[in-house]
Amino acid sequence: MTTTGRGGRRNNPYELTEESPVYVISVAAQLSGLHPQTLRQYDRLGLVSPDRTAGRGRRYSARDIEQLREVQRLSQDEGINLAGIKRIIELENEVRALRAQVAELTQAVEGAAVAMRQREAQVHASYRSELVPYRDVHRPSALVVWRPQPRDD
């Protein structure tokens, strides 16, 4: 059985990825260098959103750990407040989603262009062979007047 992980990708439930929620809060705190209470606070603020177990326990992924480290770096090294960090994360997620959409649309356009060229080739191949292209023959610009002949009845 496969499940859909974060980001909409289908995952084998036994395959570990960077998005697999495997770390309990104490391990995530150690790996990120933060206090568990700080992780809870970041979760409440929406800076990091770990998965939840059936018993509502938090499970952090490797991606969550990286995000915790980035939040800490922005806060301590760059002096950005938590509201600013939340906005940065939202914008980065939006950019990531837009890039994925652009890639998807680019692929669709390229597919449509290939289909159009194939259809155009089919149309050209269906032309009748006895048809020849029209060429305008240069004619002198003389004016010819037609006069009907009288009829002999």
C-alpha cells in the first residue's frame, strides 16, 4: 500500500525520505539544537508543522529539522523576529509552489507544441499529390476590350 506524503507525492510507507515523520520531539530538539518547548512554540506559531500521531504526538521529518535550524539561524544570526520568519517561510513555500506550477505548465506547453507539429505534419501529408502550388505569372498590363460580333439570324 502506498500513501500520499506532504507535497502530494506517493510514497512507499516503508521508504524513508526527507519528508518521513520519524523523530519525536526530544530527538528533533537535540538534532536542531533547540529546547523542546521552543519546538512547541514554533509549531503553535506555524513556523514548523510536524505530522501528528493518532495520539496527537508530534513527529518531525528531516525537512522539519532543517526548517527549525533555518528559523534559528534567521532569528539569531539575522535578527529577524518570528513574524518576519513566518512570512519568509510562507513566501518561500509560495515560490516553491509557483516554480512547480511553471514547470508543469512549461511541460504542458511543450507537449502541446509537439502535438501541434505532429498534426501539422499529418495535414501536410494528406495533401493531394496532383495539386501544384499556384504561381502568379507576370502578365502585361494591356487592356483588352471585348466587343461581341453581330449575329446573323
